[in-house]
Amino acid sequence: MIRTVEQYLQSLDDGRQMWCLGEKVKDVRSHPTIQNIIRSSAMDYVLPNDPRFKHLFVTKDADGEDINFLLTAPKSADDLLRRRECFITGMRSGGGIVLHCMGIDALTACTVAAQKMDKNLGTQYTPRIEAYRTYLQKKDIGITGAITDVKGDRGLRASKQVQHKDFYVRVVDKQKDGIVVRGAKVHISASHGANEALVLPCRAHNDEEEKDYALAFAVPMNAKGLKLLGVEPNVRLSGEECDWDYPISGAGQPTESLIIFDDVFVPWDRVFMCGEWQFSRDITYAFALFHRLFGSSRMSAELEILVGAAALMAEYNGIEKYEHVRNKLAWLAMYADTVKGMSKLACTDCEKSKDTDLVIPNAMYANIAKFTFAENLHEANKIVQDISGGMPATVPAYKDWKNPEIQPYIEKYLAGKAGIPTADRIKASRLVKDYTGAYHQVANIHGEGSLAAQRMFLFMSADWNKYKAAAKRAAHIDGWQKEPHYGHLPEPEKVVGPKLPPIDKSYKL
Ligand SMILES: Cc1cc2nc3c(=O)[nH]c(=O)nc-3n(C[C@H](O)[C@H](O)[C@H](O)COP(=O)(O)OP(=O)(O)OC[C@H]3O[C@@H](n4cnc5c(N)ncnc54)[C@H](O)[C@@H]3O)c2cc1C
């Protein structure tokens, strides 16, 4: 089924326990700041219902019924490319993937882990996760992914924490019909607008002692004992003023919550890992790769805005013709297209996931994409701020502009190049002010994992044998001959050497 926007909005009236700025939220749809989040989330239901985007977002299930493509499991490079296109289109549209971004990656990671566990341990998780997938597809449920545990002392493993044992979500009771879980997940995006959360471990829990933390399950947002502590909104404005003054932060108010599992009951048919610690690494690894693909697609669309903002400010200030400005704009465009290109390569060069019928994004390219984005973001912001001049720091607000007494002065003195309305220059300055501010910088460095997490993947995924073989072959050190990329290559000295005439020794070298 493909739900209408109205059906989706109706589903959020579910009695969830949520707080924002210390107050209980009565209804996420009508809350003055959360409403903007819901407006973005609902784009997930706008696009599949729009005939221009149906081919991208809608597919058929085995019964011939329309379902959301993002809720299917990726089996080929084409599936990954389509998934990426959905992310980019959703993001460009002004939301779109807010709702599905974490959840579908978590769903895919559960599918990978289920197939691996079933094959290696003889468990029966695959039918369970597939039944859950069918439920999601048939009801067109919006899911988020809750992975990051609060973690306490980062230097200690889950079972070794000293203050209490709930820094990582764990099972505290196993009953006939299900399990009881306790703990908290932090920074969870899309939590305001999701119908359900798919909960996974955030790290490998590497031995029997940690088995209670090797846990994956799904819960509705209104489950008994589940509490959502929404992050402080970026902006406490709403409506036109918010759209004008905070075009980025207003639309994408932090969608995150601290989700508390206060002894929440989860029926067995919603449990997708419970104690199989040997596979907690597989589930986190698969999630990380899929989520880096999502992240770099999201960033591709975000960078279009940032690069565009720099180009607009250059044009509005009349400096686009100068060489130093063109060089900076060229760097920004290269940066944006590198991220985009790498995310595409992560799809085209995907890998078959061992013991499963799924593909996973190429680990190297998915991590390069995210790392390149995050590592260079501050430099990019610096360039955009440089090109924009001081206006983004001191730009008038919507209320100033709307005051008829002062608007003529603003109009006259804050004009840039002739022909550009002053209001447009102000709006572009607000965009730069908002985009290059602190929240987005932190969110983009840490969303989808910290820089160290990508470095770890990059180190693990690099084909060191290939690199060493290349160096050995070049240095004539034995040991490269069996390496698949280099071993089969003809050697110039052996293939061409014997065919050359003898060296002319008359030269005085
Ligand atoms: C805006 C935003 C949205 C997010 N959305 C989601 C979401 O929807 N779902 C979700 O599950 N998560 C989400 N995250 C969480 C994100 O994945 C984490 O923030 C990220 O993994 C870093 O974890 P942390 O915040 O706990 O920081 P920390 O883990 O405390 O990291 C801080 C630093 O400590 C280092 N560090 C930590 N542990 C170790 C160690 N054992 N050894 C060496 N170094 C260490 C890190 O590398 C980093 O440099 C989101 C984060 C943000 C900021």
C-alpha cells in the first residue's frame, strides 16, 4: 500500500510519550516547532503519490500491490542506484527521506544479519524479518533506526560499565511471548515523525558476557514504556518568519530524540537478534555501510544548496568574475561532485554480502564519500563565508524587513549588484548564516558515524595486498606474483626485453 499524506498524518496521532523543551507534546502535528519536522517527513508520502516520481518510489510486491521501493531489500547494483536516486530526490524536495533514512538501513542490516545467523546457527530469523518487511510494505509504515547507545564510559564495554548496566540497550527479561528491554538510544533522527523504530546494537559485542546487548527489535513509537525526549529545536519560530530567517534549520529542526526504553515489552515476532553476539558485528557493519550510502546521498543534495549559496552570493555581490572567486567556486563544485561520484561508485561497485542474497555498498567508496564530505565541510563553509562577506553575520531579520519604517533603508543600502532584489540578497545571506552555523557543522561531522569510524572502515577495506603487490612489483621484490591484480600482468622486462636489440654500450652514462 502507498499511504496518502492524510493517512500518514493521521497515524501520528498515536498517544506517543514525547517531550520538547521540558513540556509534554500533545500532538506532534500541531506543535509550533515540531510541525516543520512533520512537514518534511510527510514528503515521504508526497513523492510516491506524485505521478512524476512514482517510477522511482513505487514498486509492486508479490501480490501485485503497490509498495514503497525503499522498503525492499537491495539485490543488485541497480537497486542501490535507485535507492540513492530516491534519497537525492527526497532530499532535494525538502525532506523526503527524513522518515525512511535510518529505518530502511536498519531493516537491510537486520536482513543481512538474519540470513547470516540462519545459515550459520540454524536460527529462523529470516522468515521473521521478511514477515515484518511485508507488514511495513502492506501498511506503508514509516520507520526510523535507533542504533547509537548512550554508551557511558567509551573506554569500557557494555557489561563492564560501572555506574549501571544500561548504557547499552539490553534484554532484561525473556518471557513466553516476548522480551523486556531496557536502556536508551541517543541522537535518533526522524523520531518525531516515525511510526516505529528498528533498534540495533551500535557496536560489536564480542563475547558471551555481552550477549544481552546483542539485540535487534522493532517497536511502535507509542509502545508502553517508550519515552521520547526531543532535542531542543534550533529555532523557536514558525511559519513565514521561520522560513525566511532559518531556511535550513527551520525546515529540518533537529528531528532527533533520546529514546528511553523503560522496560518495554517486545513480542518475539519483532525480535531479530537476541543473544547471537557473534553476529552483532555483521549487523553494525551492514548498517554502517548502508547508512554511509544514505549519508553521502543526503550530503550530495545538501552540498548543492551550499555550493549554490556561494555562487548566488558571488553573483549578488558582483564578484563572480574575479579569478580568486572562480577558483573557490571551482573547488566547491569539485568537492560536491566528488562526494556525489563516490556515492555512485559505492553502488556500481557494490559487493555481494556473504551468506546472503543481498548486495552491500562498496565499503571503500561509501566511506570515502562520507569522509570527504565531513573532512572538508569546515573548509567549504569557510569558503562560502569568505565569498559572502560579513552580511550573513549581520543580516537583518524577517521582522526588520517587514517593518515599513525601516524597509526602505534596508532596501537601499543593503542592495548588491543592480538588478538583484535586495530581499533576495538578504534571503541568500540568511541561508549562508543558517547553513554554516554550528548545528549543521556538528550534525554533519557526526551523523552517520564519526570521522574515526570511517577511517577504521577505510583501513579495514583497503586492499593492502594489492597495494603491497604494486610496490613489490615496481621494486622487483618477490611476492606479488599471486596477487590477482598484478600477478597475471606481463612484465616488460620478460615480455619485451628479449625482443629488444642488445644495449649499445658506446654511451658514457
Ligand atoms: C544530528 C545527528 C543525527 C544522528 N542520527 C542518528 C540516528 O538517527 N540513529 C542513530 O542510531 N544514531 C544517530 N546519530 C548518532 C551518530 O551516529 C553518533 O553521533 C556518532 O556515531 C558518534 O557517537 P557519539 O555521539 O556517541 O560520540 P562518541 O562516540 O562519544 O564520539 C566522540 C569521539 O570519541 C571517539 N571514541 C568513542 N569511543 C571510542 C573508543 N572506544 N575508542 C576510541 N575512540 C572512541 C570517537 O571516534 C569520536 O572522535 C546521529 C548523530 C547526530 C549528531
